[in-house]
Amino acid sequence: MTPAEIRARLAGLQSEDLPVHGGRTLAYVYDAGLPEVDALAREAVAAFAGSNGLDPTAFPSLLTMENELVGVAANLLDGPDSVVGTLTSGGTESCLLAVQAARDGRPDLARASLVVPDTVHAAFHKAAHYFGMEIRVVPTGPDHRADPAAMDAACDASTVLVVVSAPSYAHGVIDPVTEVAGAAAARGIRCHVDACIGGWVLPFKSRLGRPVTPWTFAVDGVTSISADLHKYGYAPKGASLLLHRTPALRRSQFFAHADWPGYTMLNATLQSTRSGGPVAGAWTTVRAIGTDGYLALTEAALEATDQIAAGIGDIDGLDLVATPESTLIAMTAGPGLDVFTVADEMTARGWFVQPQLSHAEQPPSLHLSVSAATLAGVEEFLEALETAVAQARAAGPVPVDADVVALLHSLDPRTLSEEEFDALLAAGGLAGDGEAPGLPEQMAPVNALLDAAPPALREAVLVAFLDRLSRPVRPIGAVGPGQRLQ
């Protein structure tokens, strides 16, 4: 393909994606609304894309930028002089490394455990799965915050880590970090604060004079904190930070292997080769925005959050799950109103809001991650939401046959064949055009069926869907010597 053809193809592919600018995609992306900073960061990503963070002595520029980013974060998060940190590829890797470091810091344990509230991010379940650990999930109370006494009671001699959130993703509230961390410290257990989404907002919220529940290294017993730069640091994707209170706590995070014929493998993260692009992009963004810039962006994002939360309170049929403590909003719908249909109606009006399925006794909800760029469109968003609610109420809830619900609860996903998964995907509207799976225009019926299914079946069906989505697209015709790849 010629350069022009490639550019046209890329533009065509990207036209099918959700927009990453404009503040209308209220999940997955975070928009500062600063095009000049975005352009500068893209230049930095491109300039350092070929650099390799595997060996910091070969590319000292990356080490310098990483250490400077950790220094900025250490100041923001009230880190002591002993604090150290590592730049990772994202929040999940930061969380995985926090768990891995805690586990490997206790080699005397045959099987270590971690204790988490039921609102903890799924990354910690992934970590327990990957690292062969027991994860003990403690129910939260009506306020959706961790229960310190119950968390402490769940700990024993095998527990190497307790986790709290600042804030929790699903509900946007901060756990009682002081109480949980203090109890953990009394037992000699590490306490990790997952501030992946709040780490670059809450410190500036505090500096703006707004009250913030204590959660940083200023809290005794907090041993590590994760904070994403590619969320409210507004950096290009692929940049998060994991900070440890002391070098001794971080040492078990490192991996080294010399007993083979090649070079001595030495890694600070789960990755070996690491592109320098995200490092440079994050460093450039943080330097370009600066403290005053982040204060302004945080003020804009919080103001947008406040206005949207107040507007939701004025719409009949919608209720906030909790008062937002950061920039996350969750809302539920009353009788006769289906949140999944509301989500579809918002998509039709150019706003992406994220459906969250029911959990335990909690009903399904809609989730918003509000960015600074959203502030300019708040009035338009609330008008669209009010119209979407009216349309959804007129349409009525998506019906799910009781016999279908009974069938879903009778199925054991471990015993289902590929053909049975195909049938479930077809029944759920995920079979696409018959040749490849895909999403229907209206997702409410799909979400209603998933919501009716038990979590284990939801997981299995969506894994089957992802498996069928991720299949190779082969070039047309054979590609031999002297032939071009089309």
C-alpha cells in the first residue's frame, strides 16, 4: 500500500471508533481539551517510540524522565524522602505489581492471600489469578465504602496485602484509608491504595480547598499507591505510576535472571522491552500542563461533575448511587425506566455512557468518567439525558422472559460446548451478520440478558465473544517473494 492509501485506511478505521476528544466519551478516555498539549505529547511519543526502557543505561533519557515523573507524583502524594516509584503501562500493571511485590516479599508463605472490599477493581482479582493467591472479598456497607473492622477480621497470617480505593471505580467514593491502613500496619501487613483514577485529581482537589478523605502516604500504614498518568494526568495511553513508601518494599517487585547464556535479564515491571514513547508522552504532558494547569483542569472536571450530579437529581426517575468524591458518577433508574435503554438513547445523541450490570443486591447503573473537556458541554449533556430518559420511559423496560432467566441460571459455563456458546451469542444478539460476531445497534437487549445471567456465565459468554472477535484477517491471495502485502 502507498502512504496515501495507508493514511486513508487508517482514517477509515478510526472513523468507526468513539471520539477521544470533545468530552463526549465518558469512559475509557480522558480529555483535557488542550489540543496544543496533545500535539506536543504526540510528537514526544513519536520521537521516543523506538527507544527501549529495558536497559536504562542504554537509554538514560527514559530513566531521567521516569525519575522526574516519580518525583512529581511523590510530592503530590505526600511521599516521604524514602519513596520510590516505577512507571508502568497502565493501572492494571501497577496493581499487578503491587500484589506481586507483596507476595514475593513473603517467600516463606506457601500461598499468600490479599484482602479487598467487593468494590475493588477487577485488576486485583486478575492479580490473584495470575499469581496463584487467595483473594478474600469483604462486603461493603450501604455507603459502598470498605468496612475496616470486616477487612481486619478477614486477615490472618497468610495475608500480605490489603487494598483500598481512592476512589472506587464503580461508585466514585473513597474508602476509609486511615482505619484500614492502620489496622493492617498493626498486623505488619502492607496496604495498597488504588488511586489509579483519583491520583492526579484528589491532590489538586485538596489544593483547591475542597475536602478530601485522607488517603495518601500522609496516612500511616499506606505502603504503596498506584496513580495513572493517562487518566487525569491527561497523558497519552500507556503510562501509570506505582509508588512504594521505601526501596525495601519495592525490591521484591524487581525480577532478575542470570542463569542462561544470554544477557542478564533485569526488569522493574512485568514487561521487558518497553517503548519510550509513553514515557516521553507522559513527561511532556506533565511538564506542559504544570501545577497551575492541573489545578485549572481539576477545577473544570469537578465543576462539570457537580453540575451533572445536580442535573441528574432534577431528572425524574434517575438517582445518584453516591455523592461523587472525585470525577466519577454512577446513577440508577427507578421503576419503569431501563438504564440500558437510556445508554442507547445517549449513544444515539452522541454521548457514550458506560452501563454497569447489577451486582448482588445493587441494581444496574450508568457510569460517567467526567473530564475537564466535558464542562463546556454539560448543558447539552443534561438536555440529551433528559430526552433519553423520556424516550426510554416511553419504550419501557427491555423484557426478559422468566423461562430464559431460569435457563441462564441453570447453565454451568464450565460444561458448555463451543456450539452452545455460539447459540448463546446468537440468542443474545452478538452473532453479528452470520459471518463474524458483532454488536447490534441497540445494546439494551444484550445488556438486559447479560444482567439476568449469573456473573460466571456473563464472563464465559463474553470471553467466547472476545474469542470470536479476535480471529486473523488473512491477506487476499498468496504472498510470495517479490509480491506486496495488500
